[in-house]
Amino acid sequence: QVQLVESGGGVVQSGGSLRLSCVASGSIFSINAMGWYRQAPGKQRELVATITSDDSTNYADSVKGRFTISRDNAKNTVSLQMNSLKPEDTAVYYCNCNVRRPTTLSTSVYWGQGTQVTVSS
């Protein structure tokens, strides 16, 4: 099994910053793409940012220039630095990893439990 544990959420004022981190552990051979998604109340879950194994990144238009995704392959960690936060960034943020399992080398997608980010105006 693979577990994803997120940390770093909280309450911040508009214009402030937060850094989210997600650590993957368990039966892991390697991790392909890693990413962050968010879900605001009453809305569908949406992509925030992704990063591939060769550090190619992709961002939602709404966060470009404000958020930065990064990864540490040695620690199986993906982070999201969020600057210039806005009230509309308020949501539960979920970590997502595409993991290649040892022995079978099959891949599966795993999700973290989510961490709340609240931006007050």
C-alpha cells in the first residue's frame, strides 16, 4: 500500500503565503507525475499544478505566477509554495501521485486525505 500525508494548510490573510507538503510512503518503486488539486465548497475538484518525473510543470491559469510546485525524489515529497493568496484560493487541497509499484511495476494513482486552506479577505 501507499500512503500520502499532506501538511501545511491553515488560515492566512489575503496576500499571504503558505507552503503545502506531501510525503508518499509505502510500497513504492518510483513516482511518475505528482500534483495538487483543490476542491472548494459546492465545486468540483480542480487541478492546481502538476510536476512530472523530469520536473516539467503545469499550472492552472488561476494560479500561474503565484504558486510554485516542486518535488524531492529522494524523499518522495511534493510541495506547493503559494504566494499572493486570494480568498478564492480557499479550498481543501489534495496531493496526488502516480506511483509505480515494485515487483509488478504497475502504476496506480493515490490521493492524500486533504488539507484545508482558508484565505480571509
